[in-house]
Amino acid sequence: MPRLPDYLQVHFDAPGRVGPPATGFDRRGEARNPACGDHLVLFVHTDDGFVREAGFKAMGCPAFMAIAAAATELLPGLAADAALPDRAARAYRERYGELAPMHRHALALVEASLASLAPA
């Protein structure tokens, strides 16, 4: 099995923001990939139209769980509007670069979870 890139290994070994934020959350999003079984729940606390805090629960392959943890850390400060999924994916790529083809499904699932955000 191929090893995760170092930046992903760090997020897999010690993921931050696991579970709902300590400040609570007012939006929740969820997405699944039925082909591989990956499942993501995002918890987002917004204020004045911006993400203030975010947390997640994930089940799936190591790359998916690490990418979910890394992406969640990039959400605070982003506008919580319809463009949030695209904005989050762009922030991910700017910080970490393009994902390997075998890992792209993970970021797509993060985007789907963000697109499904609804009041909690």
C-alpha cells in the first residue's frame, strides 16, 4: 500500500477538529461515497456569514480521513455561502497542491459535505 504524503500522514496520525466544535455548531453537512464506503459529517459554526469553527467525523480510507482533517482546518474565515465548497477546495489546493488521482475523491466528498450544509 502506498504511503501517504507527509502532510497527509500528519493529519492522519493526529487529526485536529475531530467532532463538533467546542463552540457548538449551527450547520451540519454529510456525504457518502457508496463505491468505497467513505463517510463524512461536517459541523460548522458560522457567525456574520463566515465560518468561525469547524469539526468533522469521518470513516473511510486513511487518505480520506487525513484530507477531511486537513480541509476542515482551512474552513475558518471562509464565507459561508453557496460558493463555500469551491472556495474550500481552492484553499486546499493552494495550501497543499493538487491531489494524486487516487485521492481526489476525498476532496470531492468534502465539497459534497459542504454543499449539503443545512441548519442544525
